[in-house]
Amino acid sequence: MRTNGFVAALAGLLVLVSLGGLSSHAQETGRSALTGRVILPPEKSAPATVLIWGAERKPDLETPRSARYPHLPKRTQTDSQGHFTLESLDPAWLYHLVIIAPGCLSKSFVRIDPMSEPLTAQLEAPTPNSDSPNTVLQGRVLDARGQPVPAALIRIQGVTRNGSTMWPADDIDPFSISDSAGNFTVYARTAFTAAEGAVEATGFATALFEGWEPGDTIHTLTLTEGAALKGRLLRAGAPVANAEIRLDNFGTESGSWAWNYSALTDDQGRFLFTNLPPNRSFVLYATMESLGDRGAFSKRPGQIHEVGSTNDMGDLSLKAAFKVEGRIRLTDGKPVPTHSRVDLFRASMVGRQDGLSLTLGPDGAFSFAGVPAEKVAVYLRIPGYEISPQDRLLKSGSATNFTVVSNITGIVIQMQPQNGQ
């Protein structure tokens, strides 16, 4: 189904569609490539941008007990004939994408299977609506020398109407793209008084804007190269390769989902981040899934310095990791339903969640390894069941928070049929 708003997206409902068919071809590595064609209005010729921003696991697929979420966002541009290819997609997931082109209305799709037919999408030019003023936002993206930045991605995160700001924004295009002159336009279906969001482009640090009003004013945002951060991850003095290092919780803007960065360590354990927003604090950590049984690296605060600088965090060492094990027990004595899941996440994370996910077997047993010594939360997804009132550890209906200081085993969580089923 086609989506007009961004609310479902940011709420985690992960939206996408099928339009005349979506396609992909399987590759020897077990990955897939999503292919398709974008048709622009007759008077438009700039390339379109195809952006995959989210994914959800195929519900009818037998996936491993733990499967890594795809590395997103991923984007590409169409060629002169409007064709595009997005390589190296995991066929175990359904993908959510948006197609954007300068001077066109964006088009979103939900739950796209990379193993189905090629996608054909036709974009439309906006229709001027003099009866609905305050529905168009105009902007321009420049670099530090005052030169236009083409193909910059604009994300609308919040919109203000009647004195109240909504996050995520609704009834307004979630994305736009700048043209060769750096200009972009955002169209809304309902009048608004202000919008806020983020602008990102290759080779530049992501920048935020707020309080931009609709109308004839062309708002200008200048991008800089940003700053860099580097370091090295070790285990007992030896380099740790292929560990995913993430940066999150940037300063006072820690609630912004625009600023979440990740990088993999090389064979010497080194990692490097470039084009980071300058002069801001952050939290750095290594993901549990990428470390596996090699150890754990807890959240560590740091600071990004001024534009053009590089902050070297030096050698960072892994610490001991622990296990969290237990079982889901249903009060009616039935086996745990198919597609039941247990997720373990670091607690108090603002941006992307770092966690582990397991598909449960009929016995409901779960075991997580590589858990750091810090506060974590366990979330339960058992179709048709809810938390039993007997379990006083659990909060918010489907989650429990606790602090890990050693191995935790023998957890038993009771769940009862939902609504008396």
C-alpha cells in the first residue's frame, strides 16, 4: 500500500508496497539486488533518488534464531533512462523505500520483497493549489564557499500547526532532494506554520533546521565538512576486527534520529568516522551482535570537536560479557506459538537500538550471550498472550529492565492468554 504520511514510518510500522512489480535477482552470496525504473513527468529530467530507510523480517520465512537487521539507510540514483539497482539486500527482509526527484511529489512503498518483480514507479509533478496557502516549503543547500549542493537529502521530522509541533511530521512529504542549483521544495497536504528536519549530503556533516515557515521565502542552509573521530578496539591487547562501532545520543539534539552513525573496525581494530556534526557530545559503543562471544564494550561518552578536526580516542579495550538465559512459560500449558520473539536491548538508548533478537521454539527457552555489564531491557512478542500479573519484575506490559553484573540464568516469565482467550 502506498503511504502519504511519515507517521507510520517513524512509529516503527515500517511501510512499503508493490507497484506493477518489484524485482531482484539472486546473487551467489545469497544476497539480492532490487531493480526497477522511475518514470518522471515529461518536463523533468534530473535523476531520481531511491532510498531504503527501513526493513522488517519476512513473517513466513524460517529465519535463524538470531538475524542481523540490515545496514540502512541505503540509497542510489537512477541512470539517464530512469533505471536503478540497489545491491546486496538480504532476501530474508522486506524493505521500505521512498523515491524522490527534484520538482516531483515523492512516492513511498511498504514491504517490498527484493525477490519479486522489478519495480516501476511513476512520479507526478505537484499541482498548484491556490485555495490552500502555507502548504509549500522552499529551501536551498549551499557549501561553505556559497556553492550549491546538489542531491542533498532533506528529511522532515517535525511540523507545526495551530501552535503545536508534531514529531514525526504528518501530512507533509517526509523527504525532498535538492536540484543542481541546490534548491528543494517540500509539499504538504495540510497547511502548516513551520517545519523542522535534517539535511545530509555526501562529503558533508548532517545539519538540522527548525522554524522554517512555508511561503515565498527560500530558506538557506550551509553545510560544512564536519569533524572526524577515530580509535582502535582491542581484546587483551589484540585487535578486534569487524566490530560495529556506533555513535549516538548527540548533545542536546540526542533525540534526533538523523544523527546515528556506525563503522566497522578493520583487521587492525581501527575505526574512523568522518563528516560528523561538530562541537557535540556523543555516546560510543560496540554492538553486541557484531562482537558475539569476544567480549563487550559498554557505552562511553565522548566529544566531537570543531570543523576539520579529528578526535583520536586511542585504544579501547573490550570487557567481560555475560549471558542472560530463561524461559517463557504459558499459563495454559500450551507450546509457545510460532513467530514468537524475545528481544534484548541496551536500556536508555535514544537513537538506534543495540540489541539481540531470538525466535523462540515451542519450549520458550531463550539465551543471549555477549551482554555488557549495564542496564538492559527484555521485550516479549508472544502472539495471543500477555504478561501474567504474577510476574512482578515486568513493566509496561511486555518489558523488564534489569542491570547485568554477572551471568543471569533461570529467568522464568509467565504469560497468560490475552483478553481471556
